[in-house]
Amino acid sequence: MAKITDGIYFVHGQDEFIPDSHTYVIGEPSSMDLSIIDVGLAGKGRYKIQAILQDGIELNAIKRIIMTHTHFDHIGCISEILNEIPHAELWVHINEAELLEKGDDRAVYGMEMFKDMCQMQYGLASDAFKLKVHKKLEGGEKFLLGNMEWEIIHIPGHSSGGIALYNKEKKVLIPGDVVYADYAIGRFDLFGADAKELKNSLLKLSKLEVDMLLPGHNQLVKGLPSDYIFRTMKMWEPYLV
């Protein structure tokens, strides 16, 4: 696990034929009030837990798992993580939290064909993603997590319950898969996605002061140009209709 800055740590996703999302750990370790942001692909739980332990972080310091969204590459190993950290709460935006609690996994797999492939490849049961969600987020909340203030921003478009986490003090944005560091954006053809909403979400994010962009995949950026998110939106605007 790599330290990005004080109170923000990073476990690189290990892609296979399906991508594995990055995992972030936020909070001052001494606070014993840490949060995991996204867990990653099925089968990656052991790797993510070992990376956290190797950095000297105690699992009992991790109090919650916050999902930027519930696509399979972000939530696939949730049961593996919860087996190791059974006390951790699960926080998900209400749009996807209610689906998880009902055992409706459309927001996990996105399309039926992909669901069949994943269940076969990873030996997943039909109810693998029927989960209890402890906090249903709506966007607009501000939480003190590990002695750091984080704002929850609802950014639908890539998925209906997509959220970003924003720390104003350090100008850090964790946007899931809505915007990446290479002028790319998340796909908008899966269950719950909407191109127009994605454009509006990008516009919302473009109004923030962001120095560090920590997306769900690929490279991280420090010293992000002030107009980067807006220019990315403009590049994709003809398709976001």
C-alpha cells in the first residue's frame, strides 16, 4: 500500500481479463477511524487485506467500507473483505443500496450476459450481493472520518448511485469511474447509467478545486490542471446527450 499524502493511502488494482478497481484507505491511522473506499474485483480480497496489513494498519481501525458505486470490479470481493473485517459498516448511495438489500444485482453486473460470465468464472452464488447496508448515502453529507472532513457528492451517469468523496482542505477528489486521469470518462451503457446525467455530474465536479484526482482505475494525478474536468467533459459532450 502506498501513501499518497497524510491520511490517504492507495492499493493498486490488479487487473485480469476484468479490471480490478483501486482501493483507497482514508483517515489518520492514529484515529482508529479509517475507511476503505471500494474493495475491488472478486478474488482480490486477500491481496487488498495483505497490502493494508503490510503498511502497519490494524484491521480493527477500519470502521467502514464506502462504495463509490457497486459495479462488479469495485464490489466483487466485498464478502472476502467482510470476512476479515466483520465489524465494518457498508456505506452505499441509496439508489444502489436498496437494490443490494433486495438482492437485485443489476447494478453490480450491469448486463445479464456479464452476470452469467462472472458467476461461472468466480463460482458466485445467485445471492452473492444481497447485503446489509448500514448507511444509505444521498449526496451532500459531510463526515469527519479519521480526523478528516469528507463531502459526499452524488454523481450519477456511469451508475445511478455513483458518488465522489471530496476533501476540500487537501483538494482531493475520489470520483470512482466518472472521470479518469487520461481524458477518459466512465461508460454509460450499463444498467442505471445515463449520458445526460453523466454530463451534469462532470459539470458539478468541474466546479471543485481539485489538486489530486484519485480515480477508480489507471493513473493518479497530483497537480491537476484547474480546467481538466471541464475540458474532459467538453471532449465527450457530443456523446453525452
